[in-house]
Amino acid sequence: MSVFSNPEWIKQYDYPFDTINRVPKSVFDEINVRLDNLISATNPLVSVIVTAYNEEINILRMISTLSCLHTKIPFEIIAINNNSTDRTQETLDNLHIKQFFQPIQGCGPARQLGHEMAAGKYILLADADCLYPPDWLNEMIKELQQPGVVCIYGRYSFIGSPEIPRWRLLVHETLKDIIAEIRHYKRPYLNAYGISMGYLRDLGLKAGYIDNDTRGDDGRLCFDLMQYGRIIQVKSRSARVWTGPRTLLRDGTLWQSLKVRISKEFRRGFSYLTPHPAHDTKNSKN
């Protein structure tokens, strides 16, 4: 794990564009050449589903990382424009991937449409504002193909910047990973985020996503999948996804975010030692 700097491989995706109209055609051409040589047009084993709401530049970076995956596993990419009001659709129109539009707001409805339209036996979820390392797909599918495994989830790191250095973000990551270990014992679904998650498509269709704009659609699906088999945490560093710290900054500064999270986890700590009773994930409150 990088302590004082971001990994070298993410630097090539630091595009200096703030709107899609400033992206040269050559950037799309380079990505599409890689996609054409990598994506399986027929009989994909894996379907990577990406949902996007107002991510016209972020999803360009993200798809570019997927176009550089080191894998021989046949896969497809399915992007769902979840009612974006910016130029996300224009970005998708210029990329050689499958795409659909979901007017019902929410990750649940968007991902539901994605896995209904998927052709792969296995589903991998990805977020539009993340960067995926070259071995991500290989490492995830290696775990998902184990006997009895029905759902997997991976870990993620935060991208540092001159304003927020990597070492400060590493403090959050370390605590996050420790809590994930505790949660996984009885409540693994609390660690299952769409940023890096996978499952068997047939069982995912059977369980289904929530059909409204409620947080936690990914964890709710994972909870429902637990009745069918094992949930695995993918700890491989080469599968670790990288993302910006904007979720941390919702609580203010990094220090404020840390205090909020420590307080929240302290209150919930003992609950992680017991399994959550069966309940209606489609209608329950968070």
C-alpha cells in the first residue's frame, strides 16, 4: 500500500479536462482501440456494471482504467446513465461499451437494469468515480469462482493530492480496514460496496435490488445473497481500487470525518459480533 504517494499507474489517468467538450478525439480513440482489443463481443464470462450520475469526466477516467486491465477472461462493460443532467451521455456515446439509460433515480434501479441486461455468468460492480488497477478483474473473479462463494467485495484506497497528502488518508484507510475485519465475522454485507463488489448473476437476479433511491442497495443485495452461500472479502493489494476523498469530506475536514466515523463505529461496535436477523431489505430503513 502506498504511504506517502499515489501508485504510479494512476498518473496516466489524471486527465486535465473539466468538461467533455475539452477532451480531444484522440483520447477517445486511444481508449476505444484498447476496448476493442479487450472486450468480448460474444459470450462474456463477466459483466462489469458501472452506474453514473453526472460523471462526464470521471467515467472517462474509469473506463480508461478498465481498458487497461490485464486479463484473458472474456468480459463486457455495461454503463447505466442514471438520469444524468450533465454530459455523461455524450461521454458514453463516444465509448465502445454497452450503455443503457435508467430514468428511475437511484443506484438500486440502475444496477437492477444493468444485471438484467448483462450476458455474463458473473457480475462485477464498479463506480464511475474510481480507478481500477490492471489485475482487479482477475483477482476478483479468482475469489468469486471458489466453491460455495456467491458474493465478494474488495477494498479501496483514497487518492492523495497536494491539499490532502496520502499519509493522512492512510489513517482513514487503516481504521476502515480494521473495522471491515470485525464486520466480516458476522455482518459482511456492511462492507459490500458497489465500488468493488461481485456476485453470481443468476442469484443476483433472484435476490434483486431495491427499486427506489435508498442508500445501501449494494449491502442489501449482499445480505439477501448470504442465504445462498459464502461472502468473501478480497484483500489482494493488486485488486485495491482507488478513489478520491469526496465521501470523507462530506463531514467537513478529514479530522471531522475521522471523529464522526470513530464515534459511529464505537456506538455500533458490539452489534458487529452478532448476525443481523432476517428482515425485508427492500423496505427496511438504513
